[in-house]
Amino acid sequence: MVVEVKLGDVNGPRGGRDKTCDVIVRLFPSATVIVKEQGDDLYTTISQAADRVKNSVGRKIDRMKENRT
């Protein structure tokens, strides 16, 4: 598994809903999960993205296990 995280601040010092957290999880051999989250606070945005990644990766792994049997 390879995890790539990109953090950003779209508007710089002007503020607003401009903090971004993009997460790409590559599950071998061929599955990929991509989560994009945007918000006012960077830490909250990261936390929300992490929750979504946890749920999405769990579902993807469950589906991969079901397809093997």
C-alpha cells in the first residue's frame, strides 16, 4: 500500500474555505482510493479526510476479499 497526501491553501492569507487535503491510497495489485476534502481549518480538514479514507479503504478491502472467494 502506498499513501500520498497533499495539503494546500488555495487563497493564502485571504482566508475562507480554502484549506485542502487530497489523499491517494494505492492498494496493490490494482485498487486506488482518492479522497479530496476542503474546509476552513487545516486540522479539521485533515481529520475529515482521514475518516473518509478509513471508511473508503475498509470498504474497498472488503470488496476485494469478497471477489477472491
